[in-house]
Amino acid sequence: MKFDFAALSAREAYKILIGTVVPRPIAWVTTMSPEGVPNAAPYSFFNCLSADPPILALGVENRGGGAYKDTTWNIRLTEEFTVNIVDGANMEAMNITATPFAADVDEIALAGLTAVPGEMVACPRIAEAPVAFECVRHVGISIGREREIVLGRVLAAHIREDVIDPVKLYTDHVALDAIGRMGGHGYARTQDYFDLPTMSVETYEERYGERAKRSAG
């Protein structure tokens, strides 16, 4: 079936995108308001876009009428945020921080989490998270009235010792136990893992030589 996005409502386009672009990693974003109130909220319009410079991207939907969410507002005013990675042990706490509390509410405390002071940014990271990236705003982009895209430059990463090899920098996906977002209220674990190395041209020709010949002919 073909779906012409020009003929779809924003809600219809949203449902198609979040149901097919899966699983999406979750950015558990912590910020600090100018008044010193910590904030935490999860976002699944998130990914890494560059390693040099190291850039993470967040897509944050505004509130009704185009009002900024606390995360976006805090980033605009302080230009700092931390992206924490959600693992299986923190699913319930993450879901608590998704609750639309007022701006003066500390979601980290309400979720029973431990706030660790930032080392290179003023906002805290979540001690229970297996990974946390301290970031400063690199670029902010307003996409109409409904969404803000924030590109953050990573200053530092805090990674639990059992998750990463300190020499080879390989990540143990089992220890990380990252959670991904599916469509609707669905989530997925990243434990269903397999290797599929990228082939060289020579390897392709060895395995699929006849196909290559038919294509060339």
C-alpha cells in the first residue's frame, strides 16, 4: 500500500513512522532548570548522528499550542543536557519520569533514582543508568510549531565498568541490556542479537558470482 504523506494528518504520519522505524533507542534526558530544578524525561526520537564531532540528536514534541516541554526549555536556556541510556532494570523508573509533572517537580526523586552531579555540565546524570552522555547544545532546529530537534555535542560518557572493555572499547550488549521503543506502548529488548559482518566485493563475488554475472549482463 502507498501512503501519500501530503494527504495524511500529523497523527496518521506519526503512527506510521513510530510503528515502522523500530526499535528506536531511548534518550532518558536529564536537564536542570535555570532555577536549579532537575528534570528527567524519556524520548525515542533519538539517535547518534556523528562521531567526529560526536553528535547526538533529540526530537522533542512540543506541548499543545507549541509550548515547549521542560526538557526543550531547559536546554534552550542552559544549553546543557545529559542523555542516559535506559536498561531493563530501569523500565519502571523511566515510565514514571514520562508522567507530565509540573515544571517545578523533580522527576528523578519521584522515580526513586539517584542524581549524580554533572562533571562537565551543570545538570545531573542518573546513577542507575548504565550509560550517560554529558552534552552541550550544538544546534537547535524548530520544525514548525510542534517539534524541536536538538543536536548535542558529547563532552563525556560515563559507562558502567561491566558494560565496556576499557582497552578495546567493545560494549557488552548483554550487560548493557538496552531497551528500545516500538509503536504504541510497545518496547523491545536488545538481547536478540546476531552478527552479520559487512562483505568485501571479493566475498560477494565468491558467494553470489552468478547473480553478479546476471546483473552485469
